[in-house]
Amino acid sequence: MIENRERISELESKAKILRQDVIKCIGVGVAGHVGGSCSAADLVTALYFYKMKYDPKNPHWEGRDYFLLSKGHVAILQYAALAEAGFFPVEDLPRCKEVGFHLQGHPHLSTPGVEVGTGSLGQGLSLGLGMAIGLKLDDKPNRVYVLVGDGEQNEGQIWEAAMAAAAKQMDNLCAIIDNNTLQAQGPIAERLPSEPIAEKWKAFGWNVIEIDGHNMEEIITALDQAETIKGKPTAIIAHTVKGKGISFAENVTGFHNRALTQEEYDRALAELA
Ligand SMILES: Cc1ncc(C[n+]2csc(CCOP(=O)(O)OP(=O)(O)O)c2C)c(N)n1
């Protein structure tokens, strides 16, 4: 149990580092996706530093698990995880969005560790499903994890993939839904409501686990449980706070994709220290 507590506090510290990296990646005066990166930081930390198998020196290693960032606009969060995991130097992060550089505004195959290009919302789950089917056909044990936004549930393609994954009994596929309740222009409930999300995934035939997406113990328990479920894909509905960890950005729609002033940048890093 103590060992578990130590492991959890290590992961919590790592999540803090990822959030700091996100801020350094955005820098001052250039718009960046603060909100959705910080809401998903604990989830992505648990995937990269607890659950997934990979080899940063050999990104195409056959034994790896696959991570797809369906909400591709928070690429900087995946870049932070990949850098901290050793796929490329952490010093590359502030060069994000530089023309021709390997870190672009949305995930691109030129980045070591990125499996697919995403950013047009709705596509990542279908891509992940295709990979999961391929792995099953090859009788491989690798797992596929797809991070999906709750606003992204407005995309019809999500539900085509959800229906097909359940029909094909893809128990090697796990969707993690970052349920932060805001999308780019405001509360999802006021734009096109996605709720009730858990009931929808259950009705589509998925194993559903609901968690507090900032509670590391709940996150890793859910990821472990998902692996034991046979005959169905798992959807982890993670209740999160957009902008989590930066007081002035928490639950503020304006921080979906915004430039930071020097003062905000300094304050964010101080709060995350
Ligand atoms: C097909 C498509 N339509 C619109 C957009 C523009 N867009 C980028 S992020 C976003 C909101 C997504 O909301 P959500 O999935 O909840 O993301 P989060 O709040 O977690 O950042 C939109 C509409 C897009 N990237 N792709």
C-alpha cells in the first residue's frame, strides 16, 4: 500500500511537470491550448508513466501500446509526455509550431511517438479502432488508448466507431473521455449537449468506468480494470476541470486557446511549481 502511495505521488509530481511543460511550450504572446491540455494532464501522465508499454529509443517497437490523441488540438500535452518519456529532448518543447520543426500545432507523423495525425475532431477513435482490429487479427496483445474530448462527442464519427468497436468486441481498445464540460466557445450543455455521456457509451455496448480524472489512484485503477474486461471495449469517463492546476484558467472558456501574457506565464509556472 505504501509502495502504491509512493507510486501515486510520483505520478502526481510527473503530472505537474507535464503541466509546466505545456506552459513552456505555449510561451508568451502566442495562442495555445491551455485549458484542454491541463484537464487531460493527469490522464496522459498515467498512460505514459504508469500503463503503456513503449520504447522511446525505438518508437515503432512492435510490442508497444498505441496512444491516439483524438482531441488533437492539445498536441502540446502529448509533446510534453513524449519529451519527458525520452522520445526527444525537453529543450525542443519551446520550439513548438516553428515552421518545419517536428512539433507542430496538431499531432503529425514527423514527431517521434506520434502514431497518427489528428486535429480534425472525431477521427481518432475510428483510427484507433482500425489499429485494434489489426492487432487482434495478428493475435497481438498490444492495447490501444484513445483520448477523446467531451465536446468532440458532437462528431457523428465518434458514434460510428463506438458502435463498430462494440460489435467487434474490441476489448483491446480503451477510450478515455476528458469530460471537462467546456468546448471552444462555452459550456457544451449550452452548445450541443453531449450528456448523458456514460449512458450513451453503455447503450452502445461499452464497459463504462466513471472516475475523477484528477485523482491518480482512480485513474490507474480504471486503466488496470479496463485491461481485465473481455469481449467489450472500455470507455473511461473522466470528470475533469478545464485548465486544472492554474487557478485563473480553471473553468474559463477563454483559456481554450489563448496567448498568455508574461504575467500569466510567470504566475502559471509559479502555481505549478
Ligand atoms: C471537425 C472539427 N471541427 C471543429 C474543430 C475546431 N475545434 C477545435 S477544439 C474544439 C472544441 C473541442 O471541445 P472538446 O472536445 O471538449 O475539447 P477540450 O475542451 O477538451 O479542449 C473545436 C470545435 C476541429 N478541430 N475539428
